[in-house]
Amino acid sequence: MHAVIDKAQLSPNVTRLVIEAPCIAEIRKPGQFVIVHRAPGAERIPLTIADADADRGTITLVIQAVGKSTEDLVALRPGDTIADVAGPLGKATELIDHGRAVCVGGGVGTAVVHPIALGLAARGVEVISVIGGRSKEWVIFEDELRRAGEVITCTDDGSYGRHGFVTDALRDVIEAGGVDAVYAVGPVPMMRAVAEVTRPYGVPTFASLNAIMLDGTGMCGGCRVAVGGKTLYACVDGPEFDAHQVDFRELADRLGTYREFEAHATEVAHRRRAAAQEDAADAVGGTCLIPGLATTTERQEAAAAAGDRRE
Ligand code: NAD
Ligand code: FES
């Protein structure tokens, strides 16, 4: 069991959970991920380790709530527990050890590029982070990335920082010259666009591929990706690959495979959650104690509180 130690909302649908995982915190390296299994019967979710504190024995996970399973995960609160956290998995990032690197983070991917930026800075590499969000409230990990070097922040609507996509700012940095490597993490269209910006300049570019994963150990084939005409497995050969060699169209197609199932599961979960809220409201005479209650802990607390009021 892994206890949730701390929780924070970073943007409208992105949550940071700090969880107890001392063995993983001790040995994890930038770019590696874990597979989180919240409870028996729950889906297994791959999440890159955004940060770790070996002294406290904790790792930090940053989760975008996009479906039933991720919504269940972000509903956890300090004191709740996660059944299994397997890792660290995957290969560590190939960090350059001199010169200048640009770390590009799009949306929730900014959290994933964070340990890479810190790892590069620790080696003496000059780091420029280019991060982006739809608008100001969607920008995350800006202060954390400043610890690694300069940060250029972009928003799609111009509400904060530079107006435009991260690729616009990246192009300017690349054209100014002197960039030795680019590390990109974010939505597939962003990583594909980053690869096209750097390709004409021949700048080595790495993309962290968010393939569908099941076992995370190279056994199931779920995470297969096409790189340089070869079939590779994101969980054991990656998750980072040469972005100029990745078939992003195939990756996007495969990521869409379970969209309908996911939408259905999310709808069912929302209905159940609404019913649980109504039950709790009934139990306390029409007042819902905790809006959005979802976890076992929340339901138990609501039931206990209802019992208290009845006595
Ligand atoms: P988003 O759609 O809000 O985009 C974030 C930023 O990426 C934008 O502000 C923009 O600067 C840039 N961007 C987006 N599309 C672009 C394009 N076509 N060209 C250039 N730049 C572009 O991002 P979000 O909603 O936070 O991200 C969600 C996606 O990220 C999900 O699909 C998720 O699977 C993926 N993701 C990937 C990883 C990974 O390891 N690669 C990790 C976490 C999440
Ligand atoms: Fe099963 Fe990679 S997740 S092979």
C-alpha cells in the first residue's frame, strides 16, 4: 500500500499527488515512469515520475483527469492509499552532458519534462524550458522549471507569457543557434510539430511517447510504436525515442483505439457518483455534505457524518 501524502490542484484538470514510495524514490531516474493500480479491479495507469524526494521516501505524480480511471485517482485525498505502484519502469532519459538543451513541455507534459530539465542542469547543461498551456490557468510547473534555467512560457490565447504555441517560441530559440538537443513532452500533435521544427536544423530531438500500456514490462505488446520503420515497445525501449524517426500518425491512431470504451466508462462513473451524492444527501436530510464525493474515504466520511447527525 502507498499512502497519499499530499495533493494539489495545478490547473483545471491537472492534479499533483505526492505518494509514499521509498524504494522508487531512491533509484528513479529522469524519464522513468510507474504503473499505478489504485485498487483491485481498477485500471493500471502509466505515469511519469515528475519528481521524487529520496529523504522523505516520496514520488510526485501529475495526473490529468481525462476519464473514469484518472478521475478516480485524482479523487484520492491525503491519507487514502493506492494498492500498487510498480516501478521505476522504462529507460532513463539520454541526457547530454554539455552545451545547451531545450525542454519543451505542452500542458500536462510540462510536469514530465521537469525531471529531465533538472537532470540536465545538474550535469552543467544550459537549459531553456519552453512551456505552454491553453491559457494562464493551464500553465504548470513554471516556478519548478526556473530552478533549471530560463523559462519561456506560452499560452494559446495570449493570456499569459508569449502568445502562441510552444513550437513558435522553440523555432526562435533554434534559429538563434547553439542548441545541442531538444526534449519534448506533451500532446502528440505538439511532439510531431516539435520534430518538424528541429528536423531541418538536424538538432537531436527526443519525444516521450504516451503509448497505451498494460503490463509495462514488454510482455503484452500494447505499447508498440513504430520508430525508424521498426516496431519497438514504449515501456521497455522507451518511453523516449528519436522524434525524427517516430511514426506519430500511428501513435495517434493507436491512442484512439479505446476512446469509445473510455467515454462509456466515464459516463457510467459519473452516473454512479451522482447517485452516491444523492444517497449521502438523503442520509443527512437533503444536504449533500461533500460535493463531488467519489472515493471510498469520502463515502465513508459522508455516511459517518450522516450517522452522527441522526444520533
Ligand atoms: P493541450 O492540448 O492543452 O496543449 C498544450 C500545449 O501544447 C499548447 O498550449 C501548445 O503550446 C502545445 N500544442 C498543442 N498542440 C500543438 C500543435 N498542434 N502544434 C504545436 N504545439 C501544440 O495539452 P494537454 O491537454 O495538457 O495535453 C493532453 C495530452 O498530452 C493528452 O493527449 C495526453 O495523453 C498527452 N500527454 C503526453 C505525455 C507524454 O509523455 N508525451 C504525458 C502526459 C500527457
Ligand atoms: Fe505491455 Fe509495453 S505495456 S509491452
